[in-house]
Amino acid sequence: MRRNILCGAAGLALMAGQAWAEAPPVEELGELVVVGSRGAPRLATETSSPVDVFTGEELAARGFNDLSKVMQFVSPSFNFPRSATGPSAANTRSASLRGLSPDQVLVLVNGRRRHSSSVLNFNNNVGRGTVPIDFNTIPASAIARVEVLRDGAAAQYGSDAIAGVINIVLRDDAEGGLGTFQIGATEDGDGETAIGTARQGFKLGEDGFLTLAAEARYRNFTNSARVDPRVGRVTQRHGDPESLDLNLAANAEVPLPGATLYGFATFDRRYSESAPLFRLPNVAPALYPLGFLPLVEFDMIDFGGAVGVRGEAAGWSWDLSDTVGFNRGDFAVSNSANTSLGAASPRRFESGGTRYGQNLVNLTVNRRFEDVLAGANLAAGLEHRFESFKIVPGEPASYQGAGAQGFPGYNPPSPVNVDRTAYSAFIDGEISPVKGLDLGLAARFENYSDFGDRTTGKASLFWRTNDWLAVRATASTGFRAPALQQQHFATVTSQLSAGQLVNVGTFAVSDPVARALGASDLKPEKSRNISAGVVLTPIPRLSFTADVFRIEIDDRIALSESLSGPAVTAILAARGITNASQVRFFTNAADTRTEGWEAAVNWSTPIATDGRLTLTLAYAAYDNDVKSLAVNPVLPALALLGPTSIGVLTDAQPRNKVTLNAGLDMGRWSLLADVVRFGKYRSSPLGPTQVFGDEITLDLTASVEINKTLSLHAGVINATDEYPDEVVGSNDGRPYTEAGGLGVDGREYFVRVSARF
């Protein structure tokens, strides 16, 4: 099957070559990008840092049910692991760039910082201990394009931009609309999916616009679990959770005398249900004599938006904006029991929740100097950010004693309701000494009320030596501020330890229990990025890019190992804590180095009189290494990070990925083919480390325009029916790891109808 896929790809390339020889010349096509530079928008082939651009149309054309899944199969540097059994990670799934952590990529919407989730990933999987940005709170139907800047950019955009920046640009339609309805399911008959979207553009005044989009997505759970040999039947759920998302988005702009008023907003209401591990009949025999599978229910509200005004004065462009974000996540667990309450235990528990809010005020000024050498640009700005985080405890029965099975209720030792402020100032300049040579310098100073200040800088070069060759390079320093959630999160949860379910207490770094076991105030992560690359554009519609990079990060923040033993037991007993036998906390655990390279070929050519073929072949590879590990200053014999946690940090994502995306348009018909090869990775699902092999998958989508209004689309996802390697030694009916990138849903089919009006 893999040979057939590769042969098919070669056939497409050969067909493209024949078409190229016959094609008449056409103008070079390319998307203008705004991320990575505060100067005028430019082509992705004219940037000092590598930038990928994916249009909303090409993302929506695929049959995936959310933005993160689409990006996983079109961007080689983007990874989207799909946790199944971890309640926090399964319901708020994270994504990453360049094999780093999910919180080391900065996400923007229309160039404005996106707020994070309130839910911290405290499960043992990729992204452990991070606070993700939830891409799937933004309706795909509202997106004009996604710009992926693959380079450190903290000096330009602030904290978190260590691995790169993802800018989601919303549509600005002043007229026209679109409605779609899609259904689908896996080949096994689960994962039933229904997606309805609607979008409409309105003209405001002479030159203004208002674009509204709504989207409803439902997906039933998928399950690749097999018979549990311990009880002789299928007991687990291993796959996507059941979920319902209701999304709204608005983007608007209105000209004013001497200025422009603009704003955007997104809203998401999510209900999802995931399943942790099956509990054997001996756990709560009075209530569940055959055992039970707890179900974790998640209820989320997410809102983000901005309002601003921009204009020009004395040759300077200015932009003043206020950006807000709020995320509320509430948990409940059903089909459960609190074993400490015996037969009197409830079966459903309200487990509490989390709240996160952000407000950011920004003033940026910018000026272009056309008469300075071959051109120059200068930008500067001031920014104020306010953040807040709160934990709402669960009902007492959810956390008393052993707590509710599957998801003990939030029960911090002391109330968590904290906030902080951050001030920053930046300057960003670019100059062209001669035509074709662009030099850039940026510097940023940030001061946080909870840990102090940090200064970062970046230097960049882009030199087009001739019409077809350019070289580029960057060097920068960056940082990531410890999240409020990482500093103050505290709860007790059930975790597997040596094959047994135990209650693990996560304590804030300021808690006396954590201090007694070696915790200290968190320091910001500090990074040093260098990259260099070439851009080749030998003929119109054909480009080749290749870049190498190194990212060194000091004081990486991680959730410590679950510490246990006599010393831990004594400290817990001395403080009267009886509902946890192990302890963990956040710590600056390691210094790491990431090295890698990325390459891409993009080609587009017309075919006959009304056709076009586009091909994109891209590759990304990285290698993560731990340079040094921090030592527990109080109990040196207790490692802050063990082999499993180190593996999650460095090796649990595919070490390389190849994407081949082909699109063929012929009149009313179009065909998309996506081939993705996920490289090897390491994971320790049962303790011992296992190497998981590469996987190749093929996705196909065919579309036809029935008339000027209606179109029909149909396709197959994972046509090769590929699954990850099975976990060696699994004895509970869960055959696959939750690391990697492919997922465990198997082959899937979809049909979509769309109407333009």
C-alpha cells in the first residue's frame, strides 16, 4: 500500500511536468503575510524567517472536523497529539511546533495575542504540565488564512514565541455568503460527525465590512479498544471524546474621519465527554459489581476579541487596541464512585472548574522611510497585560477521602484566585542598505508583577542575491513567562503508578508541602534561537525553501515526577493530608537543545484552458536533547524528572514528518490528495520505553460544482487505514499509545454539500 501511495505521488509529479511543458505563462501567485515583520505585507518567499501560509479555502476543503486536525496534515512542523484517557488533555487538546511544548508557540488572531485555556494539562502525555491555546474555539469557516512563523519571535511579539508564532487571520467579506453541511463516520461505524456552517458578509458604509460566521460541530466518540483480558469484554474507550462545539465569529471594520474603527470577536460553547481508565469490579463492588468506566463531562465557555482604532498622523501610522479573552472550564464525573463513602457514595459528582481571563492594551506606531537608502521601516509600541486565574472547588463528595474515581474534584489546600500585570515596550526596525538586502533589529523589555523583568532581542537578514536566489538568517533571544496556572494550580487526581491507580496531589510551588519537597519560585524559560536558510524561485510558480535551526532553552518549566516514599509520606502526614499518597509540583526542571531542519517545494501550473495543478512537498525534522537536569535541593535522591517524564518532554512526538499535498482543478471538478508520513517516536505507556515506527496515511477529497450555487464534496480520511504500532505488554484492552500524531480512529468517510449565495 505504501509503495502504491508513493508511486501515485510520482505519477502526479510526472503529469504536472507534462502539463508544465504545454502551459501558457501566467502570473506568479502568492499570499501576502503580515506575521514576522511590522513593515509592509510581503510574500512568504520574501521573509527573513520561514513562514507557511494556508488559506481558509484550502483548510476548509479537507474533511476534518476541526482546525487542529487539518493543520496536522498540511503543516510538517505542526503536531496535534490526541489524548484519549486524560480528562484535561482529552477535552482541551494542545498542539505544538518544531517538537517543542504547546505553550512555547504564540497564537495570534488578526495579529492580537490569543488567550490560553484555563485548563492545565496535568495528565501523563504530550504537553504534560502546559496550558494550551485551544485552536478549535475558532470556527474554520471564519478563517481567511493561517500564517505559521517558524522562528523565535519573543522580541517582536512577547512571551511564549520560542518555537514560533501562528497568526489566524479572519475573513473580511463585505458581501456574499456560504452555508455547508457535512456528515461522516469511521469505517467501524463510530465517530459519527455532523458539521453545519453559515457565513455572511455585509457592507458597512462605503468601504467598511462586517463578516459573521457560525458553526456547529458534533462528533460522537471513537473507540479502538479491544476485549479487556482481565474481565473478558470491552471495557475501555480509546479514541476521540464525544463533543459538541457551538462557534460564533465576527470581524468588522468601519472608516471614520481620519481613522478606521475595527474589531473582532469569537465565542465557543463546548460540551464534551471523555473516559479515563476502567475500574475493576473490586474497586466499588457494592455499586458496580461488574466494574465501571467513569465518564468525565466538560462544559466550556470561551470568548475572545478586540476593538481598536488606527490612523495616520505626521507620516506615522498608529494603532490603539484593547484585546480581551476569557475561558471557563467546568468538570463533572458520572458513572463513578467515591470509595471512601462506600455504598452511600453518589454516582455523579460536580468536580469544580477553572477560570482564566486576559486583557491587553496595545499602542503601536509605525513609519516607512522610502528615501532612506533603499528603504527603511521603524515601529515601536507599548503594551499592558492583565491576567487572572481562579479554581472553583468541586462539591465535597467529589474530593473527600479518595475522591471521585476518574476525576476527583478540584480541592486546592487554599483558595486560588490570583492575578498579575505585565508591562512591555518594544522597538522594531528594518532597513535596506541596497535593493534586495533587508536587515532587521528588534528589542523588547517586559516587566511582570510576579517574577520581574526580561529583555529580548532579534537580528535578521534577508538578501536576494538575484532574481532566483535569496538567503536568510536570524538570531534571537526569547523567553516564556511561567503561566499563572503553573504557579498556582493545585488539586488531587487519580493516576497510574506502577500499574496501580493512586491519588496524586499537585501542589502550588508556594505550598508548604511543595516547599518541603524542593519546590521554589518559578523562573521564566530563556531561549536562544539561530536559523539560516535559502529561498529558490527559479521560474514562476515554483519555489524551494530550506532552513536549519537550533533552539536552546534554559530553565524549562515542567510538572515534576510524582514523588513518593517515606519522606513524602511523613510530610503529608505532618500536614494532615490523607487523600494523596504522592506529590508533584511545577519546577524549572531542565535545559534542552533542539536542532533540526525544514524544507518545502511549492509548485503551481495551469492545465489546459480551465485547470490548475498545485503540489507542495514539505519535510521537517528535529532532535531534542536534555543538556542538564535540575537536582532536587531538599531531597537529592528524589529525581524531579524521571525517564518517562523526560521522554514526554523530548521524544514523544514524531521526530520528522513529510507532507505531500496535491490539488487538481479541472473546470467544475477538483481533487485533493494529502500524503503524510509521521516519523518514529518514543513513548513509555507502560513504564519501559518503546520505539514506535513510522506511519504513512493518505486522505482524498473530490468536489464538483453542481451549479453556480451548489457544490458537493466527498472524501476518505486515512484511506490506508493506518494505526500506530501496538503497545507491547498492554493487558487492559487499550492497544495503542496516545503519543505520536496519527490518532487511532482508522479509516473515515465524509460527504459535504455547500451553497454560495
